[in-house]
Amino acid sequence: MTIRDYGSKRWDDSSLVLTSIVSDVSRFYSSEVSILAIWSESPESVCVIYRRRQDPGHLWGHRLRFPPHAIKNDPASSGAAFAELLTEPAGTLFDEARQDRHGVTWLIPPGSDLPTRPDETSPSA
């Protein structure tokens, strides 16, 4: 698995969630998911760009916001649950998905701003 961790900024919960996502994908889902980039967007959010083996022509993006965590006061639980989510088809999230200028299809709620990659100066459009 190739990981590009943009996270030069570190925060407690987001760092734990990010680490848990990377660890769980590596341990349990590496045959299904390849993480291409992952970063802490804020103290309460992590973004990930990935490919799934079942649809290798797509670049997918997700933003996880927290709290709450999957298990109360356990940031790693959110990362573990999110790692498993990355293996799932887009489903109804695809109806509202938006693509950025890099070809990443972001599965984020309608009305949400597209994530800004740390190596960019303005949001992707």
C-alpha cells in the first residue's frame, strides 16, 4: 500500500483516526482497497483518496468528520469503522458525489465544500 500522508499538522483525535484507518486497511482490507493519500484536514476530520479493486478505474474520496466516534471517546473506533466503509460500494452517496479537478469522486454530503489537499492553495473544483 502506498500512503501519502499530507499530515504535517498533527492533532490528537485526527491523528489517532488517521493511524487507525491506515492500520486497518493494511491489516484487513489491502486486497480490496489502496489508499493513495490521507491527511488530517482539521482536529475533527480526516480525508482519504483511494481506489477499490472492484472498480479500479475510479478514484474515490471520502471525508470523515467526528465526534461522535463509533465507540464513545475512542477515536480509533472511528478509524476502524471508516476503513471498513472504504470497501463498500458508493451506493446512494454516488447520487450526490462530485468530482474535483484531479478526477477524484468525492462521496461527501450535498452542500459540503470539496476538501482542500494540503499541497493546494485553494479548494479543488
